[in-house]
Amino acid sequence: MSSTNNPVSVASSTSAGAAGGSVINVSLLVSQLVQATQAPQQALITAQTTTVTTQISALGTLKSALSTFQGSLSSLDSSSSFNAQTATSGDTSAFTATVTSGAPVGNYSVTVSQLATAQQILSGPFTGTGTSAVGTGTLKLSLGSSSFSVTISSSNDTLNGIAQAINSASGNPGITATVVQGSDGAHLLLTSTQTGASNTIQVSETDSGTALSALTYSSSSTSNYTQETAAQDAKYSISGVAGTSASNTVTTALSGVTLTLLGTTPTSTDSSGKTTYTPETLSVSTATSTIESNINAFVSAYNTLVGSFNTLGSYDASTNAAGPMTGSALLSGIKNQVQNQLYSIVNTGSSTYNTLASIGITTNKDGTLSVNSSHLSTALSTNFSAVSQLFSGTQGVATGLNSLITSNLAANGAVTSASNTLVNKENSLTTQTNTLNTQMTALTASLTQQYSALNTLLSSLQTTSAYLTQAFASLPTVQGQSNA
């Protein structure tokens, strides 16, 4: 019975081959033998590596999806998240307002009777256009409790030079000097950049000289300057409580509220001639629109997470295509945890608003969520506290979801542990590949040595065979003789 396989030819049938040439193609034969040994083992390692790499990638996708969803919880998972307020001014020409978290909700009457201003003083005229010599010496300028000095020498003893020296002086707390030209000569205009009654300007000579005396000024000696604008505090009242401020930005009058004073409120005069400032309303209210936006963002983020769950764990029967985590206990476990938290009943202090469904957030057939804006708005306006507790309470939906995601993504959490296990397996497979390659290198060397030796032996045998063949051919023919 003949074999259907082609045998490896190890000897040449030609006389040329018998002359001592190579009988076996050692390199090709060894390569085929090593490949036959290595291929099935490497194929198994490669298949396992592909599977593990796919699973690692899938876990990365799951981790990213959970992290992204967790980001939407930060605006709902604490009571401070529901402290979003907004402030409205009844007269924006008189004041505007901004609020921070925790500002007291309510309506407040506000009057503004005076704005804070910065002092400005104008010196008497000096001859020339600011380029004539005034005198030399040392000037000390003060603004409130801060002061600095400028030295005036022959290099800068003009009004222009003095103004430049003041503006560039080290330690200047906020006095700006300008030379103003008039028909009567040049004037030095000193302006404070700081408002408030305490921030007044003073100028004195400190070198006992008199050359610069025409530039000195104090509250008790004002003859050298005309006060163009007085330094004064703002005056206001909130709900009948009077207050003053060195700045037109008031931050301490009402906790969490910043008032920016822009003008005085309207006035009215009674029959006796008394002027009264008419209050305008400051309204601080809960910014329900912000809360609604945060809740809608949460729902949208959850729907994206559902899409990731479906992609990772789906199975298409028509194509037999399965997601990389189809049948994964980890995926189904996390999915169930998330859903259980979503559908939980929360102690909010209200029997009406204690589930997501009760405030208008319902589940669609595909597992995604929808928001009924009308129901949500009604819940927020009817019982804002209950809605807050539903999300941010100790057992709230957002609080619980944040906790369980943090737990799963922690260093010892389920997702991280599974990822570490797969990475270790991938490293093990890499080690197996390296070991197999080392073994095949050794096998190649061993087989090469063996078949090279065999090749030498066969070549020698062929040479001997050829010699004997020739020797026998040269022997004389023995004639047979017949007997009579």
C-alpha cells in the first residue's frame, strides 16, 4: 500500500549527488521540523493573548464609561450642590448682585444714598507748560496709612519731572500724578486709585526745605490745592440696616451676597422737604433652572453609560457577534448595582417625592431614562428639599452611585482587580512566548547538528557506493566454459 504523503528525500539518486555533495537540505528540513513543533503551541498562545488583550481593552472602556458618568454626579451628590442661588436687582442702575452657595433665600429692600469715591486734588497754576523749574528737595506723599518719598533734583525739578517721579516711585500705594495745562499755566493733578473716606492724599516736604512748599497738602492745609473729588465711603441700607463701605463692592453685608453699587436709588421728598431714598428689591432665590440642568445632564450621562454597557455585553444572534464582555459576571454585577441604586426608594421626608419616577424620571424600554420636565419642575417648586435629599441625602441616588463607582474603581475594587488579573495573564503569555522561542532556538541548533552529521555520513556512503560501482565495472568479464 503506497503512502499518500511525500517522503523527505535525504539522498540523491544521481551520480553527481553520489560524488560527495550534500545529500540533505539541512536548513530547510530543520526549519520545517521546528515550525511543525512551534506552530500549534504559538497559535494557542497567540489566541489566548488576543482574547486577553481584548478583555483588557474592554475593561478600559468600562472604567472610562463609569468615570465619565461619575463626573455627572458631582453636581448632585452633596447638599451644597443644591445650594445654587441667583440674585436679581430691582434697579440695575443702582446696584447689581451675585451670590455664592448658601446665600440666604429671600427678598431684601436696598437703598444706596452715596457711592464710594476716590480723592482727587488739583494744584494751583505753575508758570510755563510744566517744563519750568519748580525746585529741588524731597516730597513725602501719603495715601491713607501708606506713604512713600520722591527725591527731586535738578534733573527732574519741573512739574512734568515731579509727576513722572511720583508715578514711577517704589512703594506708591495708588497715587497717580498728571500735569494738566490751562490758560493760567500748568497744574499738578493728584488722583487716588483707592476709594473710601480713609484714603486721603497728603503731600509734605521732609528735607526742611521750602523750594517745594507750593506742592504740599494736608487736611489742615489745603490752600495749595483744590479738592475736585472728596474721598468718601459708600452709604447703603439693606432691609433698614444702614451700612458704609470704602468700596462700591460690598461683600460683608449679607452672607454669600456681593453687591456692586453703581448709583443712588431714586429719591422722594415729603411735604417738609425731607428727602428719602426709595428702596429697590434684591431677590435671592434658588436657581431651580441650574438644578434642572444638572439633573438633565445626569440623565444624559446615564443613557451614555447604558450605551457602553450594551456595546460591551451585547450579542447579535443574526451575526453571532458578541461584545467583548458578553457573559461577564463583572459587567452584569456593576450594571445591576447601578440599576438597583437608580430604582431605590429614598427617605426624603416626603412620601410623594422619594423615587426618580416620582419627580418625572422614568425608564424606557431600552433601559435609558427620560425626563418629564413639567413633573420635575413641579417637584422642585413643591418640595425642593425632598428632591435635594433624593439625590444628595445619605442614601440618595447620586450619593449611592458615586460611592459604588468609587468602590469599583478603587485600587482594590472589582474593575481594577479584574484588570490586574488580566495584565498578569498577558505578562505570563508574553513569558510563555519568550520561553517557546528560546526552546525553538535550542531545538534548531540540536537538529542542525544531528542532520549535518547525518548529511556527512550519507555523503560518505554515497562516495563509497560510487567507488565500488566503478570498481566492479572495471573487473574483467569471467567467461563461462561449457563441459563437453
